Amino acid sequence: MKYQSSIKTVLSGLLAVSVLAACGGGGGSDPPELQPAPEVAAPPAEFLETCPLPAVAQIRIETDEHRPVVDKENYVSASFRVSEPAQTPSISDVPMKIRGRGNTTWEMPKQPYLLKFDDKVSVLGMSANKKWVLLANYSDKSMLRNALAFCTARLMGLAYTPQDRFVELTLNGDYLGLYQITNKDYEVRDLIEKQGKTYFNEVTNTSSFDDPFLIEINWRTDEDFNFVTTSGIGFSFDSDSNAAQVRRVRGWLDDLETDFGNLASPETWARVSTEMDLASLANLYLVNELASNTDAFYSSTYLYRFRGGPLAFGPVWDFDLAYGNVDYESSRYPEGWYVRDMRWAWYLRALLRQPAFAEMVRQRWAVLGAQVPHLLGYVRAAAGALDEAQRRNFVRWPILEQYVWPNSVVTGSYAGEVDFLRDWLYRRAQWIDDNIPWIEQTGDDPYGGGPSDSGPADD
């Protein structure tokens, strides 16, 4: 079919017989049955310019008086040093602060951290930022799911996709294993804040709306400045946003949602397609759908708007509970429109019933699907590049033969975890390729339920 990608053409004839992809189930659920993904050539140079293979660096952090980092609220002063893979220090003893971060991930033995510098610092060739996140990837034993999602987002042209590098972290002399350092959403956040400082000094109670903002779809109720739109979508601002800003943005979003009840009107469709960057939504949706991301459109889904511009979707974030790595949702299986049919993604289904948007999604899938062979090669090559570091990581954290919430499988080895990720990704891409021609067939109720009546656990 004309909308389908080249997956079958590229990989035709390479499949082996069907086997069970994992050694055992996790969490008492049945693991998905998968065919082995074919072995493919290493990704081409053009692909690797967008998604470079890991070159593991070393980060050493020493807190003042070796004070422990015990919570997510209080920063601890520290010094920061980075050594390149060639062992040449690229940043030496820079003062900074460190605290914990995350929700469920902070409760795990290997914990994630937030780093804050006084001035913008470039780390390992990435754009300079004041804040950096150290992802622990504890429950993702491949330690590649976030990197794979970031790579996919870059291939799709999603703006402000987080930059990332793999590092081994030593904190106060204690080796903590393999981490992923990334700038999260801080690049677009800084740009929005710069526009906002000027704009909100000029605006008082004007009826016109041209507000720059960055918000997160967030169904958790314990965050600052949470609000729920008329249709029931939960959003949150940063805690430094003021009530007037929140009120204006909420009103604008409520007005936009009202238009979703009349998308068949040419005038309404023209207005919505002007107010929203639908291409960014199509791209972000497909990145999440390919991954069956449990958090998609529930939390860690960001939207932003610059002055004079449309509402855009991104950057992507939080894919450790994706690509089959969950045992309490149907997302562990590679079949089905998991993200499309989520009850909180009603507006996505409403848009998909419009021929122009459904066509856009199909065309963008043709682009993404053609990259799947390279993504399979990337996972294999990236795992090879991490081999020595992952061995040290799993000496520090001997969990490969243990169930870690919410693993859908326990393979017993790093190679098994990587194989499961590749096999799952391959089957997922096949299923989407077979079903993308009918993606607009979403049922009649745009507010209908999805695969679960409750959101995923906080992480």
C-alpha cells in the first residue's frame, strides 16, 4: 500500500522461525511472543550523524564535605569533573549543585540526579546549559530506550529533542554505574523564558493572546500550578509561573478545545491547523506510538508556543517504560494502537478523523518506517559500544537475573535485554506498517476510553 514504509522490502526473507523472546516473564504477566529481529548492517554514516553511537565518558562529582544527596528538594554544593573517553579531562572541578529528581525512579536503588551550574556549561560537546539531568535507566536493563527514543525523534525532525551522552558516574568516590546525561527540555525552556520576561512586562489584562509558554500534559495532582481544561486534560506549569499566566494559557487552551467539537467545518479546521503545529504532533505521536510509550499524553508530554507561532509538541521525554518494558499495561505487546486509543488522547483521535491529519500521519510513518532497519542496527551497535561499561554497571547493580518493576521479561543477560528490545521494535514496526492505512478508524466517541481506566504509575 502506498502509505506503508519499506520495512518489508528491506528486511524481506531475513526472519527466522518464531521463538519466545525472553527466558521468563516479569511481574506475573505473560511476556509477548516475538520473532527474532533480523541482523542488519551497521547504520550508514548519514544516520550516525543524527544518532551517534555512544562513547562512554567519566563523570566524577564530589560534594562539599562528602555530604550525601538525600532528597529531591535540597541541592548539595559539589564540584564536577568530566573525562573524555580518551581520559583527557574536558571539565575540571567546576562548582555546581546536585539534588535528586524523578518520581518512582528516585525510589529505586540506582537514583537519577539533577545538576545545576552557576553559568551555562557545555558537557561533552552538547549545547551549553545551566541544568543537566543524569538518567539512571535502572528499570531499563538495556539502558537504551531513552537513547532510542531521542534518536527516533531527531530522525523525525522534532525540534529541541534532548541531547544526550552516556557516562559512568562516580559520586563521592562511589562508582554508581552507567548513566545518561541530557539537557532535557532546558534549551526550549530558556528561549520561552527569555520571550516571556519581555512579553509579560508589556501585557496586563489585554484580551489578545500571544503568550509564550511551555507546559506539560500531566495527570498527577501533586504538582504546582496544575489545571484541568474543560475537556479534562491535565496540564502543569513550572512552579515559577504566576497565576495570571496560568489563567491566560488555560483560557486559550479551553477556546482551542471548543473548536475540536466542530473540526468538520472548513473555517474551524483552518483555525485549528493555524493555531497548532500539526506536523510536530504527528511526529511526536509516531515516536510514542512506535514505542507504545506508557507515559505518552499522560505525563512528560510537553507543548510549547513562541510569540507569533503555533502550539508545537515536544520535546520528547521519559521512555524507560516503553518498547515493551512494562508488565501492567497492554503496551507490553507490540500489537495495537496503544497511544492512539488512550482515553486521555481524545483530541488525537478527533484529529485523526480529519482526512488531512490522517494523511499527514501516514506520510510521516512512511518516513519513520523506512528508518526501522537502521534503528535495529543502531540498537545492536550502541549495545556493543556500551559493552565494557554495562559489565561494570551490572557488577555494581546485579539485577540482570532479577525482576525489577515493571519489567515484562527477565532475560538473565544484557545480550538478552538488547535482543528483546530489538525483537519487540521489529514486531511493533511490522504491526504499524500493516495497519497504518486505517489509522483514522478510531470509533465514534472522541472521549472514549483507552486500554486502561487509570494512568501509569508516577515515574
